[in-house]
Amino acid sequence: MKNILVLMTCMLILTGCPNEKEIKETTDSLLQKKIEAMKAIGSADFSFEGLMKSQDYFFDFSEKVHLMKEDDKVRARIKKMIKTNGADSFCSDFVLPLRTWQELSKYCQGAGPNKCSTDMVEYQMILNKFFDLIGNDLASSLKNNQNCN
């Protein structure tokens, strides 16, 4: 009975928190979505298809920020990734620059209701929440990086 309890506890511990591979897979997905959003916004493709490509990134980024808020281990792994790879690399790979988002925001403000999702409209607020979650030192390094702004 004791062995079963120990085995179940080990399984819970091993499966309960994301490992490096899972973090890499989810961040790789975010990178691809960021690339698609950058293409759509950069070419002013605000058609339904272009907005959907952009929406994929903003929704995924928002979900990851929410996950960081809820799970200390995920937050710690993201912070470690930023420290290990550096602000430039992290911004290049995962954060859509605010200047790019501002182009989309202009469109969303003038397009009428329901053209842009809440995640798209509130990106700057979500990004600020991300900065709050990673702490002042890391946030400063990202905010001062041209690939984030």
C-alpha cells in the first residue's frame, strides 16, 4: 500500500507541472503565431483572414500570461528563459512590438464594434500584466528592448 501511495505521488509530481519540453513546445507555437500576426499587420491585412491570424497570437499570448499568473512554476520557467536567452532574444521570439500593435489598434478603434477581439484591443494592458508578473528587473530589460517596443 505504501508503494502505491509513493508511486501515485511521484506520478502527480511528474505530470502536474510543465517541464522544459512542454514550455518549449508552447513557446514555439507562440513564435509561429507572432510571425503570422506580424505579416498580417505589417501588410495592413485587416481582412477577416488577416484578423484571424493576428487574433491567434493575441489570444495565445493572453492565455500564457493568465497561466503565468495562476502557476508559479510556469512563471519561474519563463523568467529563467528570459534570463538564459536574454531580453533581445525573448522579445524577438515572443513579444509583438507595441509599435506594430499600435497599427492594429488604430484600425480596431475605427473599424466599429466586434471587428477586433478583446485580446487584440487590450494587448498593451496584457503586456503590462506580463511585465508585472516577471518582476521589475526583467521587465525593465524587456521594456528597454527595441524588439518589444
